[in-house]
Amino acid sequence: MAASASDSPPDPLNDPLNDPTHDSRINLIVIFGGQSAEHDVSCTTAAHVLKAADPAKYRITPIGISRDGSWAIAAQALAALGEGPHALPGRLDPAGDAVAPTAAISPTTSSGLPAAGGRTVVLPLLHGPLGEDGTVQGMLELAGVAYVGTGVLGSAVAMDKAMAKQVATANGIPQARYVALRAHEITPGTPARLAEELGLPVFVKPANMGSSVGVSKAKTVEAIRGAIDLALSYDEWVVVEEAIVGREIEVAVLGNLEPRASVPGEIVPAAEFYDYADKYVDDGSQCIIPAPLTAQQTAEVRALALSTFRAMRAEGLSRVDFFFEEDGRGFLLNEINTMPGFTPISMYPKLWMASGLTYSELIDEMVRLALERHARRRRNTAH
């Protein structure tokens, strides 16, 4: 009897490998680099994911996107994979490592991605605009290929902090007071108006950027002017938020239709706030996992993380960040990251390791979720 559509599919990561004539591994295409200011973070993330991916389960193709937008096979990494994950370089740099533009690779699919037999999953380890914002996800949808992470709508909404805040408000998710402005709306009197409305200090952020790139803490009206100018160098939309005095709590979410939340973790910044250098360069911040919260507080923040994940139409994985005003408003949403970093000091893998998943098992689960989502969407669009 044929299996019904509701039957559970076989585990795609544990196909029998006893047929010597058939390579049942999944084609895992890892895309990294990109044109955003988070290019280096993406390269570092990719290096560690490639080391951890099991070559017995995956046939891996690393593809780097240079800062000027050129797509290329990362030749050095690809050669090293043949010798085993231990041979991978410590850092992947598309500008220096990529030697073959995808236009010259044969054969290719209509999307420009290398063609290969069997199932293919794309892991877009791209952070920021032109990668995490729905653009690459849209290309992969058109190509009809499974990919890890959130779809076009959720990726775009989560990347745009101004739009994400509107969605959070509509869904009753608590957050800091804020003002979102487009470049042409900013006048000489805007900084003073913002200081009066939100108080001082404030945080000024480009709406479409991550990893704290372009974020400033402004303590005076004059500082707000400079912070706005910096933010506008990254995006035409600016978000200005009241400064929250509270603890920084993060929760990792994993899943599609039935997502689950990790134990929460707490970030204790070494700098005045958790900026780019503190996240990726200095390694001075302290991560406390699990976060020292009561059982009730832990349940509350995990539930809020899942509510945020669903409200933003996220899928696959996300890290949801909160501020915690212990003697005030409680947990306040800071942001959701649909493709969080996987560097050695990144919170997302650490949170899942503390919740019972190893680094390699986390990669396996993300790939499984990508295949599940792709199969479900194909059923919905097959008319």
C-alpha cells in the first residue's frame, strides 16, 4: 500500500549506506561570505560548520560570495574536504580562496548552483542584507531547492528592525519604546525631538543590519546626530530605541510547525553594550548558560521566544534576544536573528549544546528541517 501524505517520511539523514554503487549522501551546498558588513562573521561561521558537517552524511560544496558579489567555488576548502574535516583551513576567505566563478562551473542548475544527483540542501550562512533578508531565499525558492532557515517573508521581516517591531506590536509582544525613521524624514530638529520622546540615552541602529554593526549608544542630543549619520551609512531606515537597564537574555529556537526553545542564556557584556567587537573580536563578554532565572521566568522567556518565532513567520532556526527588567516590565523583545552565528563564541550552538544537542547533531537537525519544509511546500504548490 502506498504511504499517505500524512505518513512520517524516512529519516533523510540515516539512509542505508550499504549499496556501494549508490552514494546516498545529501548534497549540502554551504554559501558564505556576502556583500554585507557581516562578511567576515559569515566566513568564520562557515569554517566551523564545514569542519563539523559529517562527510559520511553529506557531499559538501562550499560556495563563497565575495564582497563585490562574485560567486565562486571555494577551491581550497573543497580540496581539504577530500582529506577530511580536520584539513579545512581555519578561516575561509572568498576573496582569496575562491578561484572558479560559478558561471564557469559545469554542469550547473538554472540557478547557477552546482548540479548533483540525489537530494540537495543549501545552507545559506549569510548574515545581513543580500543574504539573510529574503533575497537569497527568494532565489532558492525560484530554483526549487531545499534550504536551511526561514523563508522569504520571515527573513525580510526579521531583518528589517522597523517592520519587525510593528509585527511584535501587533502580536502583543512586549518591547522597548522606539521610533523608526526614513532618511528623508530626518530634520535638524529630529535629534532633540527623539531625546524628549524617548529620554537619554538612546540606541540608534540601522534597520537592516545585524551583529551590532552601525549601532551606537547616544547620551546627548549631539551624539544622536552623529549616531544617525552612522546608521544612515548602512541603511536608509533608522531605528531609535530607549535604553533599557536590564539583563540580556537569549533563547535559541529550532523547528518548523512545532518549534522548540532551548534553555535561556545570559550575556554579560564586557563593553558598555554588546557590540560587534565584544561579539566577534575581543571575546570579553561572559556567557552564562543556563541563565540564572527562576523556573517561572525561564518558562516565560521560552514561551515569548516561541511566540516571537511564530509571529515573525520564522522557520528552521532563530535566536531570539530579550532585555529583562527584573523590577520593571519583565522581558522585552530586542530582536530575532533568523541566521545566527555559529562561531566558537556564538550563543546559538552553545544554547543547544546545553539543551542536549551536539554541534554536529544541530547541523543534522537543520538539514532535516529544510527537507521537511521543502517537501511540505511542494505539496502545497503542486497544482
